[in-house]
Amino acid sequence: MKTHEMKQDYIKDFDWWNKEKKTLHSPTYQKIFYPKIRQIRYIKLWVNIWFEADGKWEYTRPVLIVKQIWSLFWCIPMTTKHKDNHYHFRLHSPDFGKNIDSSLMLSQARIIDIKRFEEMIGYVSDEEFQIIKKLLKDMYL
């Protein structure tokens, strides 16, 4: 099947997301969050095109926080789909309080503003985080 013939699993509601963005961008919108490196949090990830990772339910998706740059955070989106390639990393240590098998989509790492953050889910172990940082360095630098 050619890329332009791919069937969409769901219809992307760009109009709804534009309204949501206006709410998040509003000066009156304020939630108090203290995201930290190694945390896994839900974020409002927006509606994307083609192969860019979307948020799922109400456009939220879990991400791993890699680095903080003032009120911006370098994050890696997560997925429950596993692929055996150097663009994905299967997590072994996440502390979710639940048994959720997840992978990081290393090729989808991006900068996220603090206003997009939602609830915290858990942490990745320090040992595994060091491996992830090395993989990111090898991929991006």
C-alpha cells in the first residue's frame, strides 16, 4: 500500500484541537506543575499529520521528560506498540503503579511547553535513563 493510500484509524479533528490550543495559550489558563527529568507524564500532544505521533484520548499521550530548558521540556513520546529498530527503545523500568509495557519513540523527541503537561504517571530508573540519553546523543548529535 502506498503512503498516500494509507487508511486512517480515526478522523483527526483539527478544528477541536485549534480550540484546545486557544485554551492552553490563554493567559488565564494555569495549572501548577513541577515536571522533573526522568518523569513520565501525560501531555496534550496535539493533532499531527502523517507519521508524527498524536495524542490519543483527548490528544494526550505519555512522554518521558529528558531535559528542562526554563519552561520548555525536551520529551520523548511513548507508545505501547513495539518495534525492533534504533528509533524505538523498549522500557524495562517504568514505575507506573501498573504493569504497562511501553516503548519510547526516540525519533519523535520534541520540545514541549509546560502548559501542555497533565498528570504524572511515574519514573524511569536512573540506570535506564542513562542508556536513553546515550541513545539520544548517538541519534541526534
